[in-house]
Amino acid sequence: MTVSTVIDNSDLGWLLLIPNSSDFDEAFSADVTADHSVGRSFFVDLDLVVKATSANPITADGIDIDCCEPWDTNDASLLILVEKIGDDPTEALGEYRIVQVHSPRDYFAAPGTRLREVLDLLEGSYDVIARLRIPGDFGFDHDTYAEYHRGIVAAERVAEAAGRQSRFPSSCSHGDEYLALEVRDLIGSDPEWTQEVYDHIAHPFARATGQLLHPDDVPASPQNVSR
């Protein structure tokens, strides 16, 4: 990740470049993928740049990154903060200068955090995801599953109230792990975001990966592992 100091600027925007996407000309994708150094400039369709509400990808709004399935985006994908420096009046293009270059995963979790480690472990790792429990097929009775579901909704409320990320990549088999980590320190701040609900997420993760979801988690005993 390349980062430079940025001041408030209404001409800043975010460009999500995914190689082989139909949104981009093939030659443009190849060129910027090969050279995305800070300071270089290029012309790109104005509609592909989202106005920056923040120069930090985690707090930026409006960036459209698909979260509806295991996120196996090519490693060459780039999330680029750009500054508009000109126009091409003959076409709907703007001239932009590169200010910061990120992995799209920086939108969900900062590098060096446990949340990012878990994100990098799971996304695109279908063999790991397949070992996780499928929500709705927990082996729980109806009341326990209803409690779990209410807990996840409560965790989303807690995240929103605290101004934290609550939208993460997910599938039918994973995704609650990220939310649980994001608001682990706020367990109990909502009566339905409980340690028990957290454990229903953390214990299967530990069983599937051989890692604790959070380093301070208490390993599950055979009697209380969620199955």
C-alpha cells in the first residue's frame, strides 16, 4: 500500500480498478495496473470516480465493492485515491492524478490488524470457508438460532452506533466473523450482543482454521464448542 499525506480537497475521488472488468478499456487497465505510482496522471470516465468523503478507505462512503459472496477479486485490483486536475472536453473524461494506492481490502480492514488477518485468511479461500458452519444449519434448536440471528442484528446496531464498519464480504458460510471482531470489545453494550452469540461465531472459526478468532478468546472446551 502506498500512502501520501492528503489535505481536504473537493476534487478527490476513489477509483476501483478491477482488471478485466468491462467498465475499463483493456489497454487502460493494463497500463494503470503496471504503473500506479503516486503522482502519475491519466484520463478516465468521470462516472467511474466516486467523490471522496474521506481520504481513508475505511471511512469512505459510496465505494461499490461487492460483498455478497466470497470475495475472490484478483490480487491486481486497486483502490486508488485520485485528484481531478483537468477535463477532456471532447469526451466524458477527467484527468486525474494518483494520490494514494490501496488494496480494495483496505476498505474493510486496515493492514496489520487482526480483522485484516482474518479477512485475508478467508476471502477467496474456499477450502477454509467450506469448513465453517453454514448459518441456518448450526444444529441449533429454533430458539437458539433465533437468539443468534438477533445477536448479529444487534452487533450491526452496535457497530453503527459506534461509527464502525458493519458491511463486510459474506456468503452463506462466512462473514459474521468480521462483524464479531469489529465489535468484540462492545459485547454487552446491547442486551442481545452477548458473549454466547460471539462464541457461536468464534468457536467454529477456531475449529476450522486452528486459530483463535481474537488472540484473547478463551478456547472452547469439548463441552461448549458450537457444532
